[in-house]
Amino acid sequence: METISKIEKLFTIFNESAEILSKELEDPYIEGLAETGENFFHQAILQEGLSELSKKKLDQLYRSANLSLYTKEEIRKAFQLAILKGLKEGAHPNHQMTPDTVGIFMGYLVNKFFSDWEGRFVLLDLACGTGNLLTAVLNSLEMEEADSYGIDVDELLIRLAYSNANLQEHPVSFFNQDSLQPLFTEPADAVICDLPVGYYPDDAGAEGYELKADKGHSYAHHLLIEQGVKYAKPGAYLFFVVPNQLFESEEAPKLNKFLKEKAFIQGLLQLPLTMFKSEQHAKSILILQKKGDRAAMPKNALLANLPKFSNKAGMQSVMNQLEDWFKENKQNQV
Ligand code: SAM
């Protein structure tokens, strides 16, 4: 079967079963989706008090899907379509998912930076949300053995991430907590994060961070960069989706100083402006290497403005530029 229609078929099953559960449980669709994800994984209807008719319909839907016929990427894409529908319904306006294209591109970058990697690999996503970015990266990894951690403060999103990872059979350890509190993860070889942008309301929690603001609330995205560096191994790479104005705010001098001391900036890749509501909301991918024995400053930082991901010729030209950069800086890699 053609991949698109395969994905659509699986989406329809996620969608219809989520609708049944959301109606029965009188919850928003997105919560019904998290419930159906768990049912799928456990091959059972876990909710109590459903009508016989709904149970029968769910049973039929679950039987009609044979996940073993799907690749992990197909499952991620089908689940992603259902999450998008749920997030669009507006029940939770603050919830955002990292777009597909960014996840796949980030996966490409992680692979390139770790192209010579051997042995066990530890990946950490400090704000994994729905798990879309994390599983897109996991699906593109070429390492044989990857252990990963996903953390998010939002209970619903982490349930979706958990279902998402289970459906794709990724053994991720998830933590539902504020990532700016002490973490229970092991030091990571790579940290990824589509950073939540804005103020961190917990001033007491920001104490102890070098990037804490001198006055008022600190920027959560600055503190998360510091936390990522802390929980990364020496020489680890960190990939952050950051606002384009990261180095322009009044707190930027402190951030610059911190980065100079602790890491080497490997690159800054601006995502296509067309992906965002306005230029003000536009983002880039910041790539760092934590200082350590095997770490070194690149000859030149990798700087590029990415074209629209659908612009094949433009993307090819940027890829060539990236390939040249990797060749030139290979000796700096792990
Ligand atoms: N990569 C995610 C995905 O693919 O769904 C989306 C990340 S979204 C841009 C930012 C996430 O940061 C949200 O899921 C939000 O709940 C989370 N977040 C915000 N503040 C946090 C904190 N202090 N600790 C942990 N997670 C936090």
C-alpha cells in the first residue's frame, strides 16, 4: 500500500477511537487520543464504564490495525496528524508540537555530528511535549543502541509522548516534572530541545542558575540551556530550537559569557521564516558542544539560513554547504 494512504488509514483508526473515547469520557479529543494510545499499546480497553456499543466499536477499530505492518515513522506521522487535530481544537492553546520538518532535520544533524559514534548513546529531550521531536530524532538515528529520556512539565503532553513512544516501540524513560528542578536522568551524549520561550515564574527555582536574571523573572529558555549543558557529558552536543532574537535580549550578554565558558558554538541555522506566524516568532537551531577533553572550537561556526524545506534545489545547496562544513571540521567531532 502507498505510504500516504497507509498513514491516512492509521490516522483514521487513531482519530475514530479518540473520538469515541472523548465522547464517552466527556474529555477533549486530545485526552481521548492519549487514552486510545494507551489502549493500543496494551491491546486492551483500559477505561471503565464505557457503553457496550462503544466497546464493540473500539474493539473493531483496534483489531483492524496491525501496527507491525507499519514503520516507526509511519506510526509517528499518523499519530502526529491526530495530535495536530487535537491541538487545533484549541482545548489547550499553550501546547505546541515541533513540526515534522524540524524533527527530521534535527535527526539529520544529530546523525552528522555523531557519524563516527560507537556503543551506547544517551539522548535527552528537556521539554519533550508530545514526543514528536524526540521520536523523529530517534527514528533517524543510525546508532545501534540508544537510550533516551524525555521530560515535560505538562501532564497531558507527556501522556501523549508516552503513548507515541510506546506505539513506535521506543523504550524512552519519561519524567513529568519541571526540567529546571534537579533531574533524574544520566548524563547525555546529546541534548535536544525545542525550547519553551518566555519567563520562568518560579524565582526561587531560578536561584542557583548562572543565567538567572538580576531583576524579576528569568528567561526559562536561558535557564534550560544552562540545565542542558549541566546534564550533558563533557564533549556532548546540544541542539536547541531557539528564538531568532536569543542573542539580542537584555540578558544576552550573560548568556554569551556563559556559553563562552562552558561550550563551543558549533552552529546557528535559521529555520525558514515561512514556518512562523511572523518574523518576531521565527526560530533557529543552535548547536553547542559542551567543553571537555574531546571538544574543540570549529574553524568557523556553521551558519546558514534554511530555505523552505519543500524547496528541493535550495535545500540541496544548503545540504552541500553543511557537508563541506562537516568535512572541514570532522577532526573536532567525538
Ligand atoms: N518538542 C515538543 C514536541 O515535539 O511536541 C514540543 C516542545 S514545546 C515547543 C515546549 C514544551 O516545553 C511544552 O511541551 C511545555 O509543556 C514544556 N515546558 C515548558 N516549561 C517547562 C519546564 N519548566 N520544564 C519542562 N517542560 C517545560
